[in-house]
Amino acid sequence: QVQLVESGGGSVQAGGSLRLSCAAPEYTYSTYCMAWFRQAPGKEREGVVVIDGDGRTTYADSVKGRFTISKDNTKNTLYLQMNNLVPEDPDMYYCAADRGSWFVTGCPPYSHEYGSWGQGTQVTVSS
């Protein structure tokens, strides 16, 4: 288990932006898959974006062109820049990490593949 701590959630109007942060141990950024997931009440947790140890990313179609993941190894922080937010975007966002063989298979966008999770941070978008 890796300790992950999210922050940066809040309330914005439709079309607004927020940047989420995830604090994680430094070694995870080059050796682990890192990911952002999100979940609406009563629905399954869905992958937003994954990033591998080489910085390669894969975005869900629902956020492509609006959200951007980045990482700063020196600050031990993973970021999710969210632009053009809409009320349909799920409210709760989670940071996740896993040390699977991403260099062979790529980082997966499935929640059950990740063994370490943050506590979540809430994002509320009003119309």
C-alpha cells in the first residue's frame, strides 16, 4: 500500500476549471502506474486518465481535450488540470497507484487493477 493524498476539490460553475493534486512517494512516479478515477453516486468508479513511469498517458473519451494529467517528481505530486467542467462530470475524484508490469502491458484504466488509493476529493459543478 502506498499513501496517497488528494486535494484541490471545490465548487465551480459550468465551464470553469480546477486543478487537483495527489501527493505520493517519489518512487511511484517512475516505477508505478499512476491514475485518476472518478465516481458518481450509485455508479461504478471510472478511469479518467492513466500515466506510466515514462510519462505516457491515456485519457478516457469523456475527458479528452478537457483534462490534463501531469507529474512533478521533485515535488512528489501528481496533478489533474480540469477545464470546461460540466454538471454531468462525476463528483468524487480519486488518485490511484499500482506497480504492475506497465512496461509490458501498459497502465490499465480499471479500478480493480490498482492497489493504492487516496481518500478522494469532491468536485461540484453547477449549471
